[in-house]
Amino acid sequence: MGENCRLRPASRADLPVLAALERHAFVDPWTLAQLGAALDWPGAVALVAEDDGGAVGYVLGRVIVDEGEILSIAVVPERRRLGIGRRLLDAMMTMLVARGAHAAWLEVRMSNDAARAMYESAGFAAAGLRPDYYRRPDEDALVLRCELEATASPGPELR
């Protein structure tokens, strides 16, 4: 499972790594400039998952007042379904709670059944729809919400 990965906080020095993970994981990735701007937002936090071969995933989120938003979570395709995404999600939820968030929001492609199942198993539920949110291909986004106090686990230790 994902226990062979180490999670560590990401910094601006990691922007090229985050951008490479985005390009490897998504057909419509965030750019280096978009990632840099997001890391500069107040309340932003990011984690990188690494193994002996380097970075295999990351998560980017932020807290606004008392709500969290998971902006992006990516795991390289060849390392999916090994628990890495869930470790990143759990760690981010724990960090959002530590920063005062009581709920978390995210968007996911309607067709991304694997991600939707992971989010639902973590306590996220459908809260809305954003028509034509995604590009390449154009697709609706399902908006998900999770109450954090009741569902966030202590999360993995960062090592």
C-alpha cells in the first residue's frame, strides 16, 4: 500500500516537481504559474508523497476562514490504487482541521469513478454540480463536501 511513501510538506522549491506530477497525472494539468499562485494564497498547504524513486504524488489545499478546499490531488498513474492518494487525502484533511476547518470541499470529474469512490469512503458526499467545469474533454464536475470533525482521522505521521 502507500505506506512505503514518505509524506512531507511542499514548498515553492517543489513547484517543478508538482508541475511534473500534474502533467503526468492529468490531461488538463495546472501550470507551474498556477501552482505557484496557489501556493501563495493565504491558508495554502501542500504535501508531496515520495518513495526511493522520487515524488509519486501530491496534494494541494487551503483553508478559508473555517472551511477547507482540496484544490488538487495527483498520483502518477503507475502508482495509483496503492493507497497513496488516500494517505495524501487523510493527511490533508488532518492539516485542514489543524488550521481550523470544519468542512472540506473539492471538485471531481463525473467520470472519475476511482477518485469518487476514494472521496466517498473518506466521508465526502455530493453537494452540487459545476457544468462544463473541466476541459480536455469538457466535463461536469461533481462538488463534494465533507464534515471534518466527524471523519478526519489522525492521519499518518509525516516522516
